[in-house]
Amino acid sequence: MEEKNLEAIMGLIMYGGNAKSDAMEAIAAAKSGNLALANQKMIDAEASLVEAHHAQTGLLTQEAQGNQMTVTLLTVHSQDHLMTAIAFKDLAKEIIDLYRYIYENKE
């Protein structure tokens, strides 16, 4: 596997993992009532996903230019990390919104 491709794949794994961790920390912050921290953690999660998408775009660009890449288990794993992180971030947003609603409507 080319060094450039390996770096992109590892970037997907790393940034995807960071995004998922930040989203999980955002849920925990919202649960404890710290909505400001929850918002910041979601911003951090989104920033990690942007970096992951940059890595993915590099791989896709190479493919579009005719530079075929051998798909390995590591490649599949990196894509799985990214998709899981995206889904987790989307669900975290909904959970945080629910906590926000609960805190704002307490009697």
C-alpha cells in the first residue's frame, strides 16, 4: 500500500474516532446539564469529521483519476469508522436537543 494512501486511511480512522469520542462527551455534558460544553464538543466533532472527509476526498480523487487502490481490511475499517462517527454525531445532536428541551421546560 502506498504511503500516501496509508496516511489517508489512518486519518479516516483517527479523525472518525475523535469525532465519535467528542460526540459521546457532548452527550455526557448535556446529561449533566453543561449545554455549553456539549455544544463545544459537537463543534469539535464536526471539525474532526471535516478532516476525515478531506482524507476521504483524497482517496476518491485518486480513484477518479484512474489510480486504482487495492481495497484492504484496513481500508474498509477506515470507512466503517467514518460512517459510524457520522451516524453517532447525528444521534448525539438529537439527544442533546432532548436534554436541552428537558432543562428548558423543567417546572
